Amino acid sequence: MFENEKWQYVVFTFVAGTIIPNVIYLVHEFVYEPLGIANSKDPVYSFLFFTLGVGLLEELVKLIPVLLVLKIYRGAINEPLDYVKYASVSALGFAFGENVEYAWSFGGHVLFGRAVLSVPGHLFFSAIFIYGFVLHKYTLRPRGLIIRFAAISFLSHGLYDYLLDFDMHFFGRILNIVFFLLLVSVYSTILNNALNNSPFFTPNKTVDQDKVRNQMFSLYAIALFAVFLFDFLSNNIYHSYSAAINFIVYYGFILSTIIVRLSRFSIIPQVWKPVKPEFPFAYKQQQSTNDFRVLFGLFTVKGESYNDYHISKLFNVEVHVVPLSRGPSIMNGARYGIIEQKIFLNNRPVFVIKVWLDKRNNIHKHFLLLAKTEGVTHNQNDEPIASLNSINSPHNTKLVFHEWVVLRKNI
């Protein structure tokens, strides 16, 4: 995001990723089959097969393109995000190659479900696999983290495949979806941490939520239409129509949640948030008018709020700070200010703003802005509403609320 990648590096990684599934087939043919290693109806043996025989093998193989980039294109990977990015591109190529094999063997309809679960799943597992190395390299933490996250990766991969394969019918599918949703948050946190710790960070660049979300929806729409067309040519229109309806019923909510969650990043420089499995949505008693809601509107997708994002776009830009109340104001009316810093306080992004208290801009005071995330969050001109706060002392981080203000870009 902060540093542009050369397209040939990305293409090389993707193409290499599409080829490496052949390594898996060779291992199965020349190692697994002669040794009698195969899936079993025994639940314990089956789990071991999927974790060690499938998960570990595939994660190691997906690492090959990243190692090739490190070896051939020296300097291409030079920040935390690059490791996660190239691991994800390699996984995307791997999933593409795997999908070609599945479509050839079972028909195009299988790609509807794989597009939503299996393809992102490969990205998630690869990112987890390499994240331990990222932490070790950039935080100087013990090397044991490399082994720990690698183990979490292939065990998660194996569990995911195990739940898909083992004969638990509807209950197994629900467990698999729940497990997958937990991984969405893990992946988004890994990406967010990589962005937070980029040496090329500049506060003037933000993740454009609307642009990322629209691009992801558009790419998925194109891919799913291609799957529909392929299935139609392979079977008939009724079969394709049935597969498409089944996709909307079973996977529409999951796809929407993935896209929205992976478009919302709250970038706080030098912050490493703990990576933990959690649902990518949460219940909010008072929802914002701009919240993306799922599950009958009861839950809101997590991530940077609409207002946090819009205030981030005003960084280092002169703004007009306008009190909402007509009563007494700590600023004695509307004032000009400039947002100088974004910090993380009490588990929330907070913006440090310098406000000029006189017309000649000689006297100023620093306040802390907290984006309004519940109820009405912006005015009719789409200008964000925030609370104006201060703290009593450096040792007391409790915010002292003063008033609600609207932030208006000074043109």
C-alpha cells in the first residue's frame, strides 16, 4: 500500500503458485501411495492425515514461490506486508491451480463454494504460516514463534479439511463455517499489523474502504460469472441456475462479511495487535447509520468505522471544527485546526488535533478527537461527527468529554 510492487514479481509468484500443486501430486504418487498413507474412516487417523499429510505438506509447498522471490528478486520483499502479500499471492495461485483440477474432475459447480471458502482459506493459512517469521524479524521475538505459527497454520488447515471431509453432514458444515469466520479476523489482524509496521508508512495514505470494497465485489462478480458460464457450458442452464441459487443461500452472507471486513483497517503506526480468533462481526446496541450489518441486521462487521476512516483522510489538512451544540463551547465557537497525529488509546483510535483559539492563529490548544460510531455519525454533507476531548494528565488516559463537533475540510 505504501510502496508500489513491481507487477512482474507478483505475476511470477502467482504463476509459480499455480504450478506447485503438481509437487503435491508427485508426493502423493511416489511417497504416500507406496507407503500406504491415505485418508481413513478412523477419526483420529483421518485428522492426523489431514493435518500432517495435507496441511503441513501444502503449507510448505506454498512457501516455495516466496522463497524463490527472496532468492531471485533480492530487495522485492522489504517490509512486513510484503511477506504476507507474497505468501497470499502464492496461495492464490495454488488455489487457482487446485480449482482447475477440481473443475476438471467434478464439474464447474464445485467452484461456487470453493471461491468463497477454499480460496480465501488458502490465503489465511499461508499468512498465518509466515506471520511467525514476520514477528521474529521485525520485533526480535524468539524464533519459537516461527514454529508456533507454522504449527497453528497447518493444524488449522488440517482441521478445516477434516471438517469438510468427515461424515458430520449439516453439523460439520456449520462447524466449518464458524471456524472459517474466526480465521477471517485472524487474517485481517495480520494484514493490519503488517500495515501498521511498514517502514514506508505515511499518514497521508489511508485504506479507501469504498474503493477496496467495490473492487473486491467487482472481481468476485466477474469470477463467479465465469464459474456460472463454465458450469452452463459443461452441463445446462438449469444445473447452473440451481448452483447459483445454492451459492447465494449458503455463501452470500460469508462473502459479504469477508469483503467488508478485509476493507476496514485502522492503521496505527508501530502497533502490533494480538492475533486471536474471533468473529468478524459483533452485536452493537446502538448501530451507526453507516454500519454494514449481517445476520438480519443484528450484528455489525468489525474494523475501522466509517467515521474513523473519513477523519483519517483529513490528516495534516486544515479543518473547520464546528460545535454541534448552540450552547457554550470550550472553543468559543467554530475554529480552525489541523489533525497532527493518530494514536491508539483505550483500544480505540484517537486523533490529536491542534485547534487555534484566536482569529490570528497565535493561541492554540491540543484536543483529542474520538469518532462518533453510534447513531447519527455524520451530517447531511457527509462530514464526520466526533467528540472533542482532553486528558487531565499524562498518567491518566481517561478522556474528558467537552462537546460534539463536525469536522469540515477547509477549501
